[in-house]
Amino acid sequence: MTHRRAVALMVLVTLLWSIAGVVTRHLDAARSFEVTFWRSLFCALTLAIGLSVLRGRGLWAGLLRADRVLWASALCWAVMYTAFMVALTLTTVANVLVTMAIGPMVTALFSRLFLGQHLPLRTWLAITAAGTGIAWMFGAEASSGGSLLGSLVASAVPLAGAVNWILLQKNAESGARANDMLPAVLLGALISAAVTLPLAWPLQASAHDLGLLALLGSVQLALPCLLVVRLSRELPAPEIALLALLEVLFGVTWAWLGAGERPPASVLLGGALVLGALVANEACALRGRRPAETLQSGIPLP
């Protein structure tokens, strides 16, 4: 897979992730932990079917022999699944997504500490610029009386995500000894559904709610999570986390257009700064690779 195609697929992943907020705002009766339970359950069902087709009986045999790395990744997925949906029921979509956007800074720090990765200056500059935009948006949300509890719950998502990206990256570097990490996505959904079921009882979701939650579990969650596990072999963890910031822009836009959650001007300006950092980082990366690719192939690139 070329780097350009991997980046394009990561953008698609963020686009799919970003519909969660606007879809949640159209639920009738399901709330808080029930929303999380149904989405995780539908995600687990989708993954069980899809991975059974891809892996056959080997999928379930592999789960029985799962090692600590696979279970650690599964726990990270479970935390992200659960904290994200609970946070959406406590505060605005913009507040949740802005809080989650600290992911690149945490991931870059973890990559440096635990993987010893050298981060180019352009990546640090992009993270700094994106962090400035995020701080701007978060400050505006806090001053307007945003939910502190919602922000605290949402902060568990980038922390668990950073740990997960590091686990996936470390596993990808193991070569022939690398684990198949796709089952971790399924295990994470099962753990999330099992933990939230007692908290969600009695269930009150309507048929309309179940249809929307099935959409979230399959299209918004299962498919993009499988894609991002595959992309962890092609893109470094800090770059994945930086591209994932696009979810902030997409998610806020969907909530604005589809649910009437109009963000203030400060959020729009901060989001523009985040997008600018992403574009600049990817443009510099592409420019740096093109001469090397041209020299290697001997054919000028278009």
C-alpha cells in the first residue's frame, strides 16, 4: 500500500467515526450506558461475522490463545468505545471531540518514550499548532459552562487510544512474530457490551433507536476500526493520531448541520488551525518522499 493511499483511507476512517455525534442526537429513548451497550453489541456482532468470514475457525481458536498484547489492546478498545459514547451523552459533540484531539500530543510523547521513535521537526510543529487550536476551542467551551464531567470522561479516549496505537506499532515491528491484532477490536466490543449492560438496565431503546445504533455499531465503529488496525502497519502512530484530528472537524460540522449544535466562532477558528496543521504536515511529508521515490525508480513523478 502506498503512503498516499494509506492517508486517504485514514481520512475515510475519520469521516466514518465522525457521524457518531449527529446520529446520537436523533435517538428517542436510549441514553448514556444503554447507547454504549447497543453500539458495542452491534459492533461485536458485525465484527464476529466479518472476521469469521475472513479468518474462519482460526478466529475463535486464536481468541482462546490470545496473549497479553492482544488483551491489552482489547481493553484499550473497550475504554475508547465506552468513554466516547458516555461523554457524548454528558456534553456537546464539539466538547467531546476537542477533548479527544489531545491524542497526537499524547501519542507522540508515548512513541518517543516507549518506542524511541525520532519525530521530525515538521511533526512537532504540526502537533504544536494543532494543540494551540485545541486549547483555543477548549478554553472557549470551558468559559461557556461546558460539562467538566463530560470532558473528563472524554479524556479517557485519547489516553487509551495513544496506548493502543503504541501497542499496534510495537506489534507491527515484531515482523514474523507479530500477533494478528484484528481480534482485539472484537474483544474490545464484547468487553464494552458486557461491562455496560448492567448499567444500562432496564433497556428502553425504541425500534428507531436500535436502527440508528446498529448503524453506529457497524458502519461508524466496526468498519473504521478494522481499517485503522490495518493502517497501523503503514503509518507511524503519531501520523495516525494527527490524521485522526480530522474527526474533530467532520464531527462538529455534522452536529452543526444535522443536529443544530452550532459551534462558536472560537471553535471554528481553532478547528481551522488544526486542519492547517494537518495539511502542512502531510504536504511536507509528501514533498520529502517524492525526491527519494523519483531517485529510486528513475522515473519522474507527475
